[in-house]
Amino acid sequence: MIQALLVMAGLALALGAALGAASVIFRTQGDPLVDKIDAILPQTQCGQCGFPGCKPYATAIAGGEADINQCPPGGDEGVRKLADLLGREFKPLNAEHGVEKPKSVAFIDEATCIGCTLCIQACPVDAIVGAAKQMHTIVAGLCTGCELCIAPCPADCITMEPVRETVESWKWRYPVFELKVEPPVTAPAREAA
Amino acid sequence: MLPRLFSFNGGVKPDPNKGDSTREPIARLPLPPQLVVPLHQHIGGTPRPLVGVGERVLRGQRVGGADGNVSSAVHAPTSGRVIAVESRLMPHASGLSAPAIVIEPDGEDRHVEREAFDWHAASPGEVRDFLRDAGVVGLGGAVFPSHLKLNPGKAGHTDTLVLNGAECEPFITCDDMLMRTEPEGILRGALIMKKMLAARQVLVGIEDNKPEAAAALKAAAAALGDTSLEVVVVPTRYPAGGAKQLIRVLTGIEVPHGSRSTDYGVQCFNVATSLAVFQALEQGEPLIRRIVTVAGNVERPRNFEVAIGTPIGFVFAHAGLKPDTDKLIMGGPMMGMPLPGVDAPVVKATNCLLASSAALFPPPEPELPCIRCGECARACPADLQPFELYWHSRSRNFGRAQEYHLFDCIECGCCAYVCPSHIPLVDYYRYAKSEIWARERDKDAADSARERFEFRNWRAEREKEEKAARLAARSAAKPAAAPAATDGAAPTADAAVDPKKALIEAAMARAKAQKEAVAAKNTAEPDAAQQAQIDEADARRARAAATPDSERTE
């Protein structure tokens, strides 16, 4: 009897120690769920979701503080991916946070720019180059289209330009079979026949 | 000795339709009134324009410089004047425009001074750079820069160089006619490439429906007397001209998913590319012309030697486009793509210009549901499951489509050719591929944006820390410096205010001293002469003050 108890207690201790050691050795750095959510988000860093950047929003989703339909740049497809990842129901984009727009990049009218550097400070992804009292310009390839530079500009010289399709970025369309409508036979033609 | 031939799975046997365009020899097309030379004609980076509007260019002059190593140069096809560097309509299914150099020929066709280049003496790297600057790219249709493929690789040598003269697609005969007219140049080019790749043998694969081409090459090989050159006639079956399929037929090597033929010691080039290599290295002629088959619904189907940049409408006009043409295709009927208009130019990838009519190519029948007959899988030369790819592409389930190796699909069109339900299968694969590429581009952009965002946050954090550290250092330094500066001043009771107050006092003391010094200078004892000058000046001032302004101006 005592022997059996000792064996069981010993086993429990040994396994407990092994588990404890494993939890220390194989500790995960950060929250893997946050990283998975962050990988789905478009990294626009626009703050339309109400959080200062994509990572904080991902953290909020993982913590249950935010819903999955607050990211307009990600669009319905992004919501669908988040729903898949988190095993939740899909819901349409929350209009309070904005609507899905075609991808565009900011453009500085260089003749109007006064070189105040306010937009450079506002840009979350370092996509604007320039210096105080020097003309600024946007590196179009790096711009995420977050629109955060528009509000601070005192000269109103920043506009959003939609990204145009090029031969390289063009996509084959979904195949559809075109139904051709025969021109209707007019009444005189029928009479003639 | 008859070499042993192998076979690939699947494939189809469409009607070759090659007779009409091989009746007459290659004709040299005259120069059009305007040449539109697109900068981006190959896989890789877009070349930088090297000429400006109004500049005179000579034939063979580089007008676009390779951007990085995975790129290739473009050249002026004739001498003339650059009248525009702007976006022009491209021969692409999208119907979009891309930057091009528009040249107005002057009719003199003066050649730029050829740079002497001895490829025998040059290092392999220099020869590759020369080919890149000569704009040599694969002319079989994929337009991959050739210099990148002419690298012997890690092993230091390649066993077999395969020259692709199979030309399996119906209607296209440009390689056939080129092999008949330029067999020696093609084989000489192959020997150059063989040397660059340190290859053991060269196998030229030609389908058995081109006996004249095979005979011409065999005669040329015998004349050259090189035993490593072997011309092999392979059975006609579409797509025997696919690189992986031809390598399989000639060597028996099946290149598995995810690896390249070079991993197995085989490299493959088109016969026209071989001639371009020969012309670039031995004759100093960059790639500025190519053979184009004009076939289909035209009066005089024929092969033309066309300057790159010639508008497609100009080419068709010489072949006599029939009025009932409903569609223009670049490439063959199996893999070709619809052309957006006749203004698009001939590019390095243009092997065939095909005019289609309702009689020649009846419009596609309505798409019916897939009945899972498996015909497509039997026809697939890449050993894929086309119906699985179709279902997943159709339902936009791109991850699953990739699991079925969507990117191993060579878009040969065999599956759609045999499909009893007339499903445009290749259109679905092209759609799925471009969607996947777009997603990858978006993901790369998002990853780089995340990196920059995180770096920016880290930088802001670091700047804050540095500022705090600077402030701490200054406030730590002040109490030590203060007693020395304000030696005589009485220390105030408040210890916290002390350094600041002391500093202010010191500054005020300095200002006072300065003021006194300035004042002292002015009131220094003047000698007699100075005193006289001062008096004189004072008198002038008094006079000036007494005289009204209006009188003083006179």
C-alpha cells in the first residue's frame, strides 16, 4: 500500500519536474497568435482600427479587446483570413473604421511644399525623404497609403494617387464565358422574310 | 549509332499547319516609318533608357542599359532619330502601355562602331557581361537573359548542352526556316556555349516533321567536323519543344519538381538563341532583328526577318491580312496570347504572329461542368492533375492549387485541348498564378513596411533615451562646474536652484563686463587730433540737423 503510494507520488514528482523544466526550456518568446494575426494585417500602420499600428491591433485582437472587422485596408479578404485563423464567423467590415479603397500612394506637389518636415514625422514607415526647408518627396514604392501625412501638412500639398496597373502587376482575369447576344430581328426584316 | 530516345507522358498531336509558311524562304521586311523599341522585353529588371528625345542613334547602339545582373540591354535596330521616350502599347494580353524608345529611321542604316571583343581571350564573366550588353535573351518564347544560363554552376561543368529546334507548336516555323538557312551559325554558337559551359556534348533536338532543317544541320555538323555535335530527330508530339520535355526525350533525365535541369548537368537553349550568341560574339551584332512567322488568316503566310520594334500592323500588312480576321495572336494557337492592337511592336519574344478567323479557329464552345473523366491528366506532359488544379483555382483556393504544384504547369494547353467539357483550363491556371504572384508582392511589401515601422519605433525610442541620457549627463556635470564658475558669489539657500541661478548670475556678470569694456573703449582718453576730429563730426551733425531735408537733396 505505502509502496504503491510512494511509487505514484514519485512518478508525479518526476513528471511534474519534467513538465516544469520543459516549460522553462521551451518557453515561447512573445505571443505566437499575435504574430500570426500581424502577418495577416496589411502593415499599412494607418491607425484606422483605433490602435497605433498593426501590431497593437493584432495584440488587441488576440486579447479579445478588438473585433476582427476594423481594418479597412485589409478589406473583406483580410477579415475572412482572420476569421479562418481564429475560428470565428466572418463579418463585414465595420463602416465606423472606414471603407475599403483601391490602393493608392501619397504624392507631394513639390512646387507647393514648404519643407516643414511635419509629414516626415507623421510617416509611420519612413517613406518620405527631405529635410527642413528642403523639398520633400514620397518614395512611392515604400508608401503604404495610410494617409497619415495629409492632415499635418500646413500647405495642403499632399494628395492620394491611386496605384495604376502596369504590365508587370497586371493580373489575368477570372475566366468568364462571354454570352454574345444576337442582334434582334426587326419587324420590317421579319415581314420581308 | 542511333541514339536511344526516351518519351514523356501525355502530349497531344494537333494538326501542325506548318506547310503554308515554309513554302517561301525568309524575307527581310523593310523598315517601318517608326520603330517602337520597348525597354522591358525580357524577364528581370527594366533597362534604363540611355538616350534622350532628339538624339541620333546608330544601328546596334545601346538605347537601354541592363538594370542589375538579371536584366538585358536593348539596342536601336537601325540608325535614325529618337522622337520619343514614352509609354507605348505593349504586345501583352493586358493591353497596357510600358516605357519604350520610339525611333524614326533615317534610311541610312549606319552601324555603330563595333567594339572589338575577343571572347577567346576574355574571362567567362566578361563574356557573360558582353552577352548581357548585347541583349541576348532566350528566343524560344520565355525571353530569359541568356548570360545567366551560361554559367557552368557550382559543379564547374555541364554534361550536355541541348539545342531546342523541336518547334512543336502548330503554325510556328521560324526556327525551322532559321535552321534551314543558318545551320552553320547555329552550330558555331552552340560550340561557343559548349565551351562556356564546359559541356561534353551538344544534342540538337528536331521534330521529325522538319526533315529539311535536320538535313541542313547534319550537313553543317559534318562540315564542322566536331564529333561532340549530334543532331537528333525526335518524334513529333506537342509539346516536345518544352525544355523539360525535350531534355527527357533526348537524355532520359526527368527533372523533378523544385529543381533545375542544370542540377542534372543539362542546359537547354533555343536554336535562334544560339545564333544570336554567335552573331554577338563573332560578328559584334547585338540582338536587333528576329525571324517572325506570319500565319493564319493571311494572304501570303511566310517568315520575315523583322527589326525589333516594328509595329505588328506593318508586319501583317506585308503578309496581306484578310478582312474577316477577328483576332490577332502573338505565339501559336496553343500557348499564344491575344494582342491588344496592331500598334504594339514586335519584341524579342515574338516568334509568331497569327491571324485568327471564325473559320480557322471557331469560337470556344460554352464551358460545361467538369465530368471528372481524367482526360486532362492523361494529356498533361508535366505529370500534374489538371482537374485538381482547376477546381482549386476556380474556387480561389490558391494554397491547395500550389500544393498540387500549380507552378510546375507550363501552360502548354494540352489539358484544355482534350477537355470534352471545353473548359478553358489554362485561363484558370493563369488567373490563379497571377493572383498568387500579386499576393506574394503584397506580402513582401507588408513585410518590408513592418520592418521599417518597427525600425522607426526603435529609432524614436533610442532618440528619447539618448535625450534623457544627455540631460542627465548635463545636470550631473553642472553642480561640479558651478562652484568654479561662481567663485565669489554667495551660494543661495535652495540647492536645487543653485546651479541655474549661479549660471544666470555668471551670464549677467559676463554681459556687464562686456558692456563696460565696450563703453570704456569709446570713452578712452582721445589725443588732440582725435578730439579735433570728434569736434568736427559733431559740428557736421549739428549742421545736418539744422538743415531741412528738402534742401539737403540739392
